[in-house]
Amino acid sequence: MMGKIIAIANQKGGVGKTTTAVNLSTALAAVDKKVLVIDMDPQSNATTGFGIYKKNLNTSYDLLTRSKTPSEVFTKTRIPGLTIIPASIELIGAEIELVQIPKREGILREALSSYRHMFDYIIIDSPPSMGIITLNSLVASDGVLVPLQCEYYALEGLGYLLGSINKIKRNYNSALELCGIVLTMFDKRSMLCQSVEKDVRQHLKEKVFDSVIPRSIKISEAPSHGRPVLLYDVKSPGSCAYMELAKEFLRKERGEQVCI
């Protein structure tokens, strides 16, 4: 059975994209799913979020430039069943280096085609821009999960992002679907958060996950300790929210009943 590839994407930074990639992947691994995380962001935050700081690792840059195969860039994490392809600052140069390569938008899809059967889910943490790296992520994916911070500017950019996804679906990847939108950094005391939630649910209905990720000190602290929040403080509200998101994600994807 072929593993499903999900891109975590939003062209706006600071919306909880990497946090969602790290913690959703961890929660999926916790229910015995085999998970591969691909860090495609030059900032490498997903890589360090799993406590990986080693220099001279093979990275997603090597994968995009075709100098290494996926198996040569796999790195084990401390989480059983969870493997990562780490990122490095070199990815910044990939945007320029790939410009002259024919069919450059399909490099990642081609690279992963022989490895999908090894995993239940492949989660791609995309950079906060709509360049060639994000294009590769979306062309390679079956679905897109969009973290949306509950603020006005994030909501304003959502239409642009959904339009970009539709263009990629029409021109490069007809299988690409919107898995859903997950509301992040939610403060139930904020009228703005409540207003954004109401607007998004009204317009996109069932495409918005019921699970909402709250603002959380533990979620903010966890990356500095090189751990997903589920390992840093499993009983925190942030951990509970990501576990609920994982359960809902699996129900939506495959109709599974999951106990976490």
C-alpha cells in the first residue's frame, strides 16, 4: 500500500506550520504509523524540533539536486517509527540552482515514488513562500494541510493560498486535494480569534478541522529543548490538542477509529 503524502503549507510565516508538522507527525507515530517527515524549509526548524543538530548530514537539498537518493538522506529520530529528511541552509541556493532544470517542479515526486510504500504517511514541512521548493512539495503531495493563525492578515492571505493550490492542481498535480485547515494559536478570550474562526468555518465548512490548536507556552518552549510538545509535556493543552488533531486527521483520511 502506498503511503499518503501530505504537505503542510502556508505562504505566511509564523502561523504554526512547522509546529504542526512536527507534532502531527509525532502523534501519528504514537499510534504505530510509520512516518517520514521531510524538512523543506531552509530555516531547518523541523529538523531542530526533533533534536537533530548534527553538521554534515545529508539533507533535502541533496535530494532536490539529485546528488543523493531518499534512503541516503533518511535520519532516525528518537521517536520510534518516525524518520526525517533534515534540511539545511543550502536549500536557499536550490531556488536558483533548479531554475534551468527541465521539469524541476517534479523532482521531489520522482525521488519519493519508489519509497512511498515504506511509510504510512509522508509529511512535508514547506517553506513560508510559494517558490520552487514549495511547488515541489505540492506537486509531490496527495493533500495539503493548511495551518491558519487566527488573525486578520493570515485570513487575508488564505484566498491567495487556495488559489495557488488550485492552479497547481490544474497544471501539475491533478490528484492534489485540500485535506483541511487547522486553526492555530487560538485564544478563546480574543474576539478576533472567534471572528476569524466563524468566518473560516462559514466559508469552508467541513474543510476546517474541529480540532483547534491553542496558544500555549509549552508549545513555544518545546522546540528550544529539541522535542515535540508531545514529548516535552504530554499532558499540556497543546499536546492534547495535537493528539485530537491526529485522531481527527485519521478519521478524515481513512475512517479509522483511533485511541491516543
